[in-house]
Amino acid sequence: MSFGYQILGFGGGEAAQEFPSATGGTITTVDTDYKLHTFTADGQFIFTAGTDPTYGSKVEFLLVAGGGGGAGGGSGAGGGGGYYYNTGVQFTVTTGTYAIDVGAGGSAGQYDPPQDEAGAGEATTFSTLSAAGGGIGGNTGDTGGQGGSGGGGGHHANAGGQGNVPSVSPSQGNSGGTAGPGPDPAVQIKGGGGGGATGSGGGSYWNGGAGGANSPIDSTQRAGGGGGASAGHLPPGGPGGAGGGGEGNYGYSNNGTAGGVNQGGGGGGGYGHDGYAGGSGIALIYYKFQ
């Protein structure tokens, strides 16, 4: 006689899934029992929750936004993209599909008058979470833009933009540097360095702020600020911050660099030349699967 039900796990049906599973992005197995989904472009994270009370619906994440573009002529560097991750407390998701938007890097500022502003980096988002794009480098007479990390100030001692805007915890970035004269009188700095995930942009030394490698799920350094440009005719321009920050140029020459792709690096500033574009971001999602 049948009573119209099945006993799970004894051939009459399947046992409930204990741990989560998901598709989307590039999937790798790490630390034996964990899956890492890497998104270097827009995509979908399709999640199936499990029943385990600790791990069944929990993920960890790292979101890196696009870096800001460096200014042209005014020589302020772009700020690194926001570097936002959860630590200690995992993020709860439910069964369903989540759009992943990976932020593009900001466009380079143009030198030819009138100087066109650089573009801010774009946000990287997952569910309700968002890392803010890096701020733009400041043109002559302008402050740097605010963002995940702030852009460097344009020459004539303009301030850098504020980082960690909007505010999240842990902080997603730092402020850009104030433009000013360099330590060597023969090499006058003209623009501040962009802020990075773990350091502010430089002023008198015009370097970009260092990127972060402090996420518990990714040891690669990312979200470095761009280096400000120098008016001197001898190298170097300001070095970009570790983690993809682009180098600033020096003395009218085309020798700066863009921010690192999928690192969220800020673009280097340009003096007497176009600036350099910011680098695109990345999204990482990590969970226990067995």
C-alpha cells in the first residue's frame, strides 16, 4: 500500500542539496572544497542554495571597479577603482540569477584645447553590492574627482579627490594627491597621483597610491592609482601604484601608460599630452561547495 510520499535518500527520491552550487563566469576549484567564479566582463551568476546551516546560502565576494582616466594637459592621474570585499561575515544569497556588471575604465582626458575631462571609472556590481568607479584626474586648475579612490589634483596645487565615496566598510579606497612642486627643482611636478585601494596618491612625489591585495579570496594586487605627470623633460613621470596603476608621462612625450585591464588601475596623467585611460574592473565570487 502506498501512502503517497517518498523517503529521501533511500532510492525513492534525491537527498536535498547540502552545499550551494552555481554557474557563471570562469569557474575554478581552490583550497580543495571551494569554487571561485571570476567575471572579467558582464555576465550572470546563477546560484542554487543548499541546506547546510553555515554554508548553504553564503558567498564571499571581491568587486573591483574600473579605474578613473588621467587628465590631459592638467596631468592629474586617475584614481583606482573601488576595491570592495566582505570579510568575516559572508553574504547571503538565495536561489536565482544575479546580474554581474564589470565596470569599464574611464576614458583618457584630451590635451588639445579646450581640454576635455577624463572619464570616471564605472562601478562593478553584484546583487545589491557595488564598488564605485575611480575618480578622474584633475585638469589644470581643477581638483581630482571623487570615487572608489580619488583622482589626483591638476597642477597649480589643486587637491586630489576624496576616496571611499560612497563610504563602505572596509574602505574601498583612498584619496588622490595634491599637485605641487617635486623634490627635485629640475623636475617640476604638475599633477597629483591617483589614490589606490591601500594608499593615498602622492603629491610632491607624484606617485599613485598602492592597490590592494588584502581580500581573503584573491592575492593579486589590484586597484592601484595612476601616477601624475611631470613637466620635466627627463624621465620619469610619476610611477603608478602597484596593482595596475598607469605611469604618468613627462615633458610632452607619449610615455605614460593606461591602467591595468581587469585590475581597476587608474590611468596616468599627461603633461602637454593626452592623459591615459583607466583599466577595467573584475568581480570574484567564492563559496564552499563540498
